[in-house]
Amino acid sequence: MIEPVRIVEVGPRDGLQNISQPISSTEKKKYIDMLTEAGCPEIEVTSFVSPKWVPQLADAKEVSASIQRNNDTTYTALIPNRKGLEAAIENGYYSVAIFTAASETFSKNNTNSSIEENFKRFEEMIPIWEEKNLRVRAYISTCWVCPYEGDIGAEAVIKVIQDLIDLGVHEISLGDTIGKATPDDVEYLLEIILDNWPREIFALHMHDTYNMAAENLTIGLGMGIRILDSSAGGVGGCPFAPGASGNISTESAIRICKEQGFETGIDSDKLRLAGAYIQSIIQE
Ligand code: HMG
Ligand code: MG
């Protein structure tokens, strides 16, 4: 039997947030609708963060209202705090993604707050997401290397994972924010993580700055990871992580899954069209 792998399409959020050229809400809607049409099981549509911090996604409300939603796709919004959570709920999301980091300096640069303060914001949100029965995904940035602090020890990542599990999140995405993790680094950390927690709750979120993301995903698949984040067209990066380039492309993630004997359920021809469309819009 061919084993399934779930690809989480993060292009509309992670891919676009770092682009300074204005991209219209209509163009974003078209990109997202093409991703839905390609059969993506999950699409991270946008983020409800401070528009001063991420101006590109200031139209989160308009984009969320305009997209075609399909019952077979989970639509997720990235949120940093209660204000973001309330906006996500108002705009029709049943799935949200929170984010923190394994590096204090990255956390400060990305959210103007420490990791502990991130968790205080998360704790405030628990009664709301429990009452609304939301699905909560959580990102841990800089699991391997931080743009400010360099190498990050496994203990820091382990602590954040345990705290997120105690918080009751449903899925944890391990971020290689600036694409500097080597295959050996990925294997080392995953061995520790998978000795302690079930593999089903973990995703790999690899930026492809140094062309190591494909090999790193292959290592993850070999070790039992079955959720991969990627971005159609391979666009993007994080504005608060100097040197971060785009996520591994969904085109590559699908190819890797196929080569390793896994099924993603995504129509690769239609997905390629979505990637080509957004690449044709972005001039940077
Ligand atoms: P702050 O300035 O410390 O927050 O920012 P504040 O609470 O003092 O609020 C400042 C202003 O922002 C206020 O407005 C708030 O109302 C507003 P003002 O009174 O000045 O007009 N505000 C909001 N507006 C809309 N939606 C909200 C919201 N919250 C406050 N939710 C804050 C703290 C966390 C808000 C800010 O730092 C922020 O928005 N950061 C977002 C950073 C971000 O989006 N980074 C990229 C995503 S993470 C990433 O890319 C990594 C990932 O891909 C994994 C990986 O690759 O590693 C996930
Ligand atoms: Mg990212």
C-alpha cells in the first residue's frame, strides 16, 4: 500500500510575507484558489499579525473573504496573539497556527517578546480555542540554527516541544528558518524527538537557502515524518530572519514523496500551474 504524506502548503503566508512588492488581494485569491484546485489538503492562507510588522499580509481579511473554500482542504491562519485569534475566528477559520522559537533572540526579533512571553499569549488563547474546538498547529522556528545566535542545542527545542504539548496543540512544525540544518543535524534532532514523542504530530518546515531542504525532507521521511511544509513556486522567507530564502517548493516536495513511494493526493500538474502563476507575479 502506498503510504500518504500530508503536505501543508504555506506559500500564500510564508511565501508572500517576505515580498516587498505589493501583491493584490485578487492575485493572492487566484493563487490560493489554484492551490485548492490542485487538491492541497491544507493551505496556510495568511496571517493575522500586526500589519506594521508584515505589511504584505495586511489584507488578511479581504483575502480570507474572497477565496473559494473546499471541504476537502483545511484553511489555516497564522496568529501571534489573542487579537489574531479573534480575527481568524471572525474570518471563518477552524484551524490556526501559533508560532514561537527555540532561540530567544529570534523570538525577540520576530515577536518583540521572549519565548516565555509567547507562551503567556498562548495561554490566554486556550479557553477560546477550546470553546471553538479549533485545530491548533504550532511552529518552532530556529530548531537547528538561528540567524542571530548560531547553532541551537537540542535541549532548547525539546523544552519548547514539551511546553507546546502541555498547551494542547495538535501538531508541531519544526522550522529550519534559514535553511542551515545539515542532514546530519536533522537526523540527530529527530532521533531525540522521536524517542520521546509520537511521529504523527510532527511536521518538517525547511527553508531551502543552501539547497539542503530536499535531502533533509528525505531524511525525515525515512525516519517516519509524514507531514511536510512547502510553498508552491518556492517563494518567500521570513522578514525577521536575515538570509532566509523560500521554503522548499511544493513541486519538489511532491517529487520527493513520489520518489520515496509516498502519495500526497495533490495534482502535480495543477500545482505546477499555481507555482508558475505566483512566480510570474513576483518580480523580486
Ligand atoms: P508589539 O508591537 O510588541 O505588539 O508586536 P503590541 O501588542 O504592543 O501591538 C502593537 C500594535 O500592533 C497595536 O496597534 C496592536 O493593535 C497591533 P497600534 O495600537 O500600534 O495601532 N496588533 C495587531 N494587529 C493586528 N493583528 C494582530 C495584532 N497584534 C497586535 N494580531 C506582535 C507584537 C506579536 C503583534 C508583532 O511582533 C507581530 O505581529 N509579529 C509578527 C511577526 C511575523 O508575522 N513573523 C513572520 C511569521 S513567523 C515565520 O515566518 C516563521 C515560520 O515560517 C517558521 C519558520 O520558518 O521558522 C512560522
Ligand atoms: Mg517559515
